[in-house]
Amino acid sequence: MSDWIIDLIEQGGYWGIALLMFVENVFPPIPSELIMGAGGVAVARGTMTFWPLLAAGTIGSTLGNYIWFLAGDRLGYRRLEPLISRWGRWLTMRWSDVEQATGFFQRHGQWMVFGLRFSPFLRTMISLPAGLAHMQHWRFLAFTFAGAAVWNTVLILGGKWLARYLDTVSAISGPAIGAMAILAIAIWLWRVIRWKGEPG
């Protein structure tokens, strides 16, 4: 993993991790895999410790998802639809996506708030239907926190495992991880540029 990414994470500290994870769940395209994976490398280096890192990342994730939950809970269908229709390009989200996620939530129940924390796109999307369905706030926060904690644990441990091989593959891993970050942003920009809104 490229040193500048790890250094950036280390300089921001745990507050920086929490902020990045908050932003990652509110607005694309920052990948949590990169943030928490870099944190795992920092743990292996001894510049961060596991539990504070996990707490910071999980709190940031939970608060970011809570923003979307509150949007659904407070605004409701009538006021939320025009907002999504107007700003959906920048979120790469259509109102029909929200409706599909709402149907999925209603069919499979509140445990989807926990289960979909492991899905790259739906882990944020499911927060809106949960809010629109007026799921109990404490239950949403508990399920979100638990699911995010499990996912972040996997990412941190993955970063720690990768750190053992950085000395031997650094020439390859640095450019590769940097390319992943650039690719994530490029994909988001491509979706924004190609955005067509609702079909028909």
C-alpha cells in the first residue's frame, strides 16, 4: 500500500478516520476498504492500535448512515422524492433505486440493516428505506453499529495481513492501491457524467 495513503491516515489520527468514514457513508466515492485497510497497516506498524481504530471507524460509519436514516425518517416520501430527483446525479442515486431498496427492506425486515453493511452500495442505500419505514432509532443505530463493526474488523485485519508483505511487494502494491483510489473516483465521475435520471 502506498506510503502517502498510510501517512495521510496516520496524520489524521482516529478523528481523521472517523471523519473519513462519516463522509464515505454520506457521499461517494471514498472507499471504506481503503480507509480501514490503511488503518490496519498503521496498526501493524504500531502507529495506531486496534480498538480505538475500530471504534473511530465504526462510529464514523454509524453517524454517516444515520444522516440518511434521518433524511428518510424526517422528510418522508413526499418531500424526499423531489430532493433525490434534483440531486440524484451527484449521489448517483435515482428515486426508483430508493423505491426498490424500500421494497427489499419491507420484504426482508430490519435485519437487512445489519446484513447489508457488507454490501458496497446497499450498505448506505438501505438507511433511507429504514428511515422511511420509521424504524426505531435505537434499533437502527444498534444494527448499523454492529454490522459496521464486523465489516471494519475484517478490513483492519486485512490491512494487518497485507502489511506483512509490503516489504516484498511494495513496488507493486503502492501503485496498485493508488490506482484503486483513482479508479473509485473515476467510476463515480463517469456515473455522474453519464447520468440519465429516471428511465422513460
